[in-house]
Amino acid sequence: MILDKIENAHFYFAISENLKKGFDFIKNTDLVNKEVGKYEIDGNEVFATVSEYESKAHEDCRPEAHQAYADIQFIISGKEAIGYAPLNGQTPTTEFNAEKDIVFYEGETVQLHLETGMFAVFFPQDIHRPCMQIEGPEMVKKVVVKVKL
């Protein structure tokens, strides 16, 4: 897991070419004015989903993990908490959905606070619980870039 500001993204380019492509999309796209929707960056290797929503109560958000992709979750506007825990024997609450590359878990996570201009990268060994409110519900605009590993 990585937590940082977008101006420091260049420190992580060497991890993988696909991760660099994802950061380049974030840094070189007018995300404030980008419509909600899915955007191809490099076919199925790297793609992005822009969404807008109201942050939710902790209990309404489920811990999740992926196997084929890492997530770059970048806050365009607003703020939210994202829970984090290393994947370490937690009990799945669903079967792995290969088509959506997702499995949900039970268990607690540590809250990370992200605000405008910040990102978190979650790898397959990271459980994350996105979309949580910090001080009550708030409108959030976020892009999640899926990066094939």
C-alpha cells in the first residue's frame, strides 16, 4: 500500500510501466471536468473509472481485495477515509469474482484519510475499504485507475 500526494507520484514510476501509465493519466487529465464514466488508458492493462458519490458510514462499506489489478485511488475533490489492512488470513464473505476481480472480506481496517490531491495504491496483498465518511457524509469525486500487474 502507498499513500501520498500526486506531486510525488514520480517516486513510484519504477514499480511498473502500467503504474506509471496510470499516474500519467491522473496528472495529465483535467479530472475536475471529466465526466463520470470508464476510460480506457491502455486496453485491459490500464483503465480508469471516474465516480461521484456521497461518502458513507463505516458499516456501509465492505473490505475488498483484488488479484489481477492494483488500484490507484485518487481524490479529485472532497475527502474520505479508506480502510486498510494487509491480507493475512481474513475470512472472505464472498467467492472471488474473476470477471470483476474482487472478493469481499470481514474484519477491521485502519482508517487512512485522503483529501483532494491525494492517492492510495492498493496491491493484491492489501485489503481496502473505500468510500467512508470522515466527519459525516460528503460529496466526493474520485478516479480509480485499475493497473494490471
